[in-house]
Amino acid sequence: MLVALIAAPPAARAQDAQDYVGSASCTACHAEAAEAWSGSDHALAWTEATAANILADFNDTEFVHDGMTARFSVEPDGTHVITVYEKDGKTTRYPVQSVAGVAPLQQYLLETEPGRLQSFDVVWDTEKGDWFHLYPDQDLPPDDGLHWTGPYKTWNARCAECHATGYEKNFDPRTKTYASTQAEIGVGCEACHGPARQHLDWARAATTQDPPPNYGFRVDFSDREAAIQQCATCHSRRESHLDGNPLPGTPYHDAYNLALLRPGLYQADGQIEDEVYVYGSFLQSKMYDKGVGCVDCHNPHAIETLAEGNALCTQCHNPAGNPRFPTLKPAEYDSPEHHFHEPGSEGAQCASCHMPQRVYMGNDWRRDHSFRIPRPDLADQTGASDACTDCHRDRKPDWAAAAIAERFPDGSQSRPHYGTVLARGRQDPVAAATDLAALAEDQAQPGIVRATALWLLRASNSPTTATRLVPLLDDPDPVVRAAAAGLQRLAPPAERAGRLARLLDDPIRTVRIEAARELLMMPPDQMPAAAQAPMRAAFGEWREAVSQRLDFPETHLQLAGTALTLRNFPAAAGAFDEVVQMDPQRVDAWIMLARLAALSGGPRAARAVIDRARAVNPGDASLDAFLADLNGQGGMAAPPPPPAAD
């Protein structure tokens, strides 16, 4: 198995659990901040299963869904219990191990085996006071990877690091067990500020000496970018390089690989689609570009906005302006002359037009933080939604576009938008290659947009484009540099090696890892001599990053692709087998496994794989078509192609 190739010991943490002192140690000196934090969504992100913390009705209530029944009760000793009668006839009783969240829904965590916590899919609506299922339209039997007992609902892997302080996942890929630890459940003071031992020792010493740098903490929240990156550790869609929480103050791109504006996550113009947790949206905004930070709008302790309604926006968007942002046009924005709606109505709210919202987890509304002007005029080109027809559902985008054009005749609302290029790049990256390359080169555009253009260009299969965009390997933005490294897979091997060798010493881990991945296939004798040691180091960082995610089916798909690229077919088969064990509904993995079985064992071996796949995916057209093709051709003779580029 490829696991043996990439398995690496976890990196030593700069500080251990003894450096964490707990939020209670902070309250004596920081009473105002502690009072604001107490009861906040951060403080209540993960709590113990006590009667005070559990808000749901466990008075022998029941919830029935798709052949499954959940019964909620309280034992005489006060233990809250969920008894699950699954649709396959199995009944299991689970004590509630702990509680996630507080509003607008509360979820309950169940320990399905020692150390493994799973997020139960029947949750409590704290606003309506009733149970509901997170996925009411999906058929999820117990053997489905998306069932609440499956790998996508494992709290240790998917959720805990953003709901805990000082968290370490500690997954053992050989035994497939967890020995997770945390300094504190919930997002405590040290989750953002860092372990406080040094700070506490200094404070207790009552010395007249100067305090240690930044008062013993690793995050300087007076630094706007450092503060944003610290918030982004949880408020972003990303892939982790490290186990659990990176120490606060770790540069974001040393700890995570940020998700780009990809289909399924973002709409074609960059608006939110799936749950992407703010950062990728905010990076697209003019507010970020002009120097606005998270704490300009949010109280970081109470986790509330600094003002209600339009008063939050008119801190800056007003006739007097704001001296911190001299390029902002002073004007009256909170008036019908600007928003064209009845004052005080929902349509008159700045957020309604500039921060459209989508609902996730059944009832949790999240706002887009790209702060964009509504562009219904681009709907035909991008296929994206617009804030106008999100509210005026009986109207069409062309109506909204005409209304905006009439009310803003200067045309400022109809400037060219990167969304049109990204949308065409999604549809046909070859035809859009020239425009995508120009977008990637445009320094005036957000880095995440330029990086997305580079990612789309990977499918253009154009070595000429890879050559044109070599200068972006030195771009100031690490997201762009990493994406530019990925594009160099289109270059001839010798040129690729020369171009990427310098990135193996890049100051940012994400860039180094991406360069190492793209050089993985290079024969050592084609690498510059000076790059040999950096290549080994960067490859080691890639191994370490992958080893932290071996409880994700997606990781084993990546490993399978790597093994196929290396033409290590037994390792690829082992990785695909891991995928289907964890998620039996990954039909693409089953088909690749069957192709590999045909190579080594012929048609009979391939049919055996397809039979296994059809047993858990009855009636799947892709499997039926593959089997028909296999029977017609007598087996697979050519090696399977690597999966599509990520």
C-alpha cells in the first residue's frame, strides 16, 4: 500500500499541552473580554453533555426518517441517550458524549467506538424547538459513506479542530483508531491567542521588567493580516498540512492549502455555493484589498457584529467617509436614493444586496463576504445567482439588470468582471486559455481569482501557456505561486525541473509542497544538483501532510492518482481499495479498482470487483455499463489512466 510510502512521524509541536492553562486562568485579569466570550458561539462550540448544555427535548421523544427511528431519553442517572433503530434492523443505544453548537441548531456527538466521535444527523432546531434531519432528501443506509456513522461525519477528522483548543487528532492509519486530545473543548482564549503559560508566568511574577514580546503570545492582533489569517484557520475551506490545531500565529499557508473557486464550492463568478466559511469570499472583496480586517466589523470575543443593521456599514460608507480608507467615496448610502427600497425594509439592508446568504445544515444562514455589486446582467454568461432575484423570485435577471441600469445610468455597475472568464474556463479551458492567462497575470485582481484561473488552465494542455506564466512562480501571493507551480505540469520535464527547483526553498509550506508534487515524477538525474536536498525536504513535508489525512477517502484517491502516475499499480489498487472500504458509494474508485484487477487477474477478477461494487450500489448505470463493456471486450488490456488532475 502507498500508505507505507507516505507514512511519516508527526511533526513535533513547538509547545506541548502543559503550555495551555485554560480559559478560566484568563478571566481574573481580562474580565471584560471573558464576559463577552462567555456564552458566545466560540465558547459553546463544543461542550460537555450536561443537562444545562443540552437544549433538545430528550423526554422520550422520537424522530422518524426514511426507515430510521431515533429515540431521545434521559436515564435515571441523568445520562442523555439516543437509541437508533436503523433501517437495516439494527438497534444501538448511544449515550450522548458531548454537544456541538448552540444556535440555530444543536448537534449531538456519539462515541461509536473507543475514541471515535460521530456527528448524529438528527439535530435540534433551537429556534423552532423541534428535531429535524440534516439531509431529509437523501437515502443514506448504514453502509453509505455519507451515513452519520461514515467517514464524512467523523468529528475527530472533520470538525473537532475548529471546535476545540489545542486539539491533536492522533489517528492511527494501521488500526484506524483515534487517540484524540485537546487542551480544552470549545474555542477558548488560547485557541486564538496561543498557549498562555509564558504570559501567565509573567503576569503572576508582578515584575517591573518589560513584558516578553507580544506579552508572551505568538499572535499580534494589531497586525491586520496576522489577525485575518488567525481567524481564517477555522473560517475557511481548506486542506490541513498538520495534525489538529496549528499553534496560533502559524502563517495560514504554512498550515493549510486554501480551496480555490472550484465547481461545487463556489459559483462560477466566485459567489458561495457550498459551505466555504468566509475567507475565500473575503479575499475577493475590495474591502480586503483596501485594508479592512475581521475586527473592523466583528467583536472577536462576543462573536457579534459591532453594530446592528446598516449602522455597521455606515461606519465607513457615509457622507464623511473614514480617514483610514481615503479611497472610499464619501456618500449617503443608507437612503432610498441608493438602495431604492422602503427604509427599514429587508430590501433596504446593505447586506441584502451586497452579502446574499445561503442556508447550510438545514437552517443556518451564512452570508457571502465578497461584498460584491449585484450583477444580474452577467447571469446568462456565468449561470450564477444574483441578490436581486434571490429576493424577487417572481422576476428574471434581465428585469433586474434593466432596473439597475436605469437607476445607475453612469454604468459603474457594469464593468468587466472576472466571473465571465472563470465561467468560460469551466466550460472550455482550451478555448478560454488566452483570457484565463490574462486574468492570472492581472495584478489588480484578487489572488484567489488569479490562482483559480491558473488551476483551470491545467486542463488546457498548453505548454506554451505554462511558459508564458513562468513569471507567476515569483508572484508575491503564495496562493498564486502554488497554483503557478501546478500549471508547470504542462511543461516538458527538463524545463519543469528548472522552473520549479527554486520553489522547493520557498518560505511558504504550501508552495514547497506543490512544487514537490509536480516534481515527483522527475528522475533524480534531471534535477539540478542544488535542488536534491530541498526536494527531499519538500517531499518529506508532502508525506507528513498526507499522513495527517489518511482518515479521509479523498486522501486515498490522491494517493491512488500518485501511484498511477508512478505506474505503481499494486499501490494504486491498495489506495482505491481503502477508498471503497471507507466510502462504498465512490463508483469512480470501484471502476478504477476493476481496471487494475483486469490488468493483474483478467476479466474474471474485474467482474468480481464489479460484483462487489454493485452489491452496495445496486442499479448504478456506470457500473452496469462498465460490466457490459468488459463482457463485450473480454477484459482490459491497457493500463488505466491516472484520475483527472486535482
